[in-house]
Amino acid sequence: MKLIRRGVPLLLIGLALLAGGCATHTTTRAHPDFAAGKRQVRTVALLPADAEQVKLVFTGENERDRDFEQSAGTELRATAHALLVGAGYEVRNTVSDKIEGGDKNAAFEYEQFKEAYNRASRELYKTASVSQAESRGFNVSLGASVNTLAALADADALLFARYRGFSKSGGMVAKDIVAGTLLALATGVMVVAPKAGGAVEVALVDGVTGNVLWSNVARAPGPDATTALRLAMKPLPAKAPDGTAEVAKTAAGDVPAPLPPSAPATTSMAAGTTPRPPASGASAADPPRSQ
């Protein structure tokens, strides 16, 4: 396996979500035209899923799990295809097929797309959780360059999903237990760090303008990419017969995304003490604050 010396990417798994179990906030984002049903989307080109799994080891020589990443990418694509079809969209795999078939031009455009989406994601998730009203007013674009990929599949929009996950070696788990015990003795608060976790971010991007029409993030217990994707896509508006999104029937944020895997489960040893939610201004890229 390839060794890496950096920490687990925190853009997804470090999300400190205010929504939790709060029905008034959401992690979904929607462009005003899509939320209002003005932008019609009938056909969706499914892009290859971008999966990254890191094994954290005691020495710091963290390892990429390539086998897991390949398997997760395949499962994410199949799950996204089924969910889109179930929501009434016509799915086209032309772009994914070309890239997997070794088409260098398609692969180059895909890499450009991912770079552009990285920038857009930072704008979308400056604040992890927003109100329902705010969630329908995000005007963020990747630029018109994305229409090259959309044109390959003759699609109205592109769907992109990415997964970031981690697992820990036995040495890291033991280290966490010792650290948690020492903290408990000093503060009366026992911090239980997760052994593994993962999160998915998914976005529907306009194939003409590059606008992010809809996006969401979610995580599932353990390194379970497909469950996280299902949670993330559950609020995706279904396609109405005229091609518009039935936002009223499938409201963004109906199912708030659960807390990220990097947020430790905290159990107070003092009666009546409960963990506090993150500050409202916390960035989506920030790791959770210590309780």
C-alpha cells in the first residue's frame, strides 16, 4: 500500500453539523432556479465516484486502502444509478464508461471537474448547516467548462459523489483508549473516539452553466460508503413529468445528515452534563471542536 504522511481529509468527515436532529436546519444546498422548479433536468450523466480511504497507524505512516477505494467507487456508482432512476431521472453512463475505458480526454475533463468542484464545495459549505430557507438560495458555479462532460453524454446535468473515510490500526485504537482514560481522570468527561468512519458528498451540477443545482453531505457508522450515499441522496427532489424537480414533495433537509464520524461520542461522568453542538459559524472544512 502507498504510505501517506498527512491526516485524513477533513472536508467531509470533519463536518460539524448543526442539523443533527433539528428539523429547521439542513446540510442540503439548492440553486434558486432548481429549488423553484425553473431549471428542468431530465437526463443525468453519472460521473465516476471519487473514493478515498485512509488507515491511520500509530507511527503516522498512514496508508491508502486502494482495494477499498476501488470497491467503494464501484458500489457508489451502482447505488447512485439506482437512486436516480428511482427518482425518475434518465441516467447515462457514457462519461464513466469512457473514463474507465481509458479515454484520456474524458479523464482530463473529469480531473478538471473535480478541481472546480473542490472550490465550489468550500463555498457551499462555509457553514455546515443552514436554515431551510437559506438552503434554497445557493448560487455557486463550477463554470461552463463542465459542459464538455455533459456534451459527451448529451445530458442536462452531471451527478458527482465523493467519499472520504478512515479506519484505525490496533495501535491507534489503543492510543485513543489511553488518551480518553487520562482525559476522563482529569476532567470527568470520557471521550470515545471512533475506530472507523466515512462521509459522502454528492452534487447535481448543471451541464450547461456549471451551477451546482443541488448538493448534500451525510455519513454512516463505520466505513460504509453506500449507506452514507443513500442518506445523502434521500432528500434529492424527484423529477416531475415536465422535467422540473418536485421540491415541494421531497423537501431538502427532510432527513438531516447525522454527525460526522470524526466527532467523538462523548459521555459525561457528571450527572446532567450533555455534549454541546458546534458553534453556528463552524466551517464545513473544520474538524469538530472538543467538548
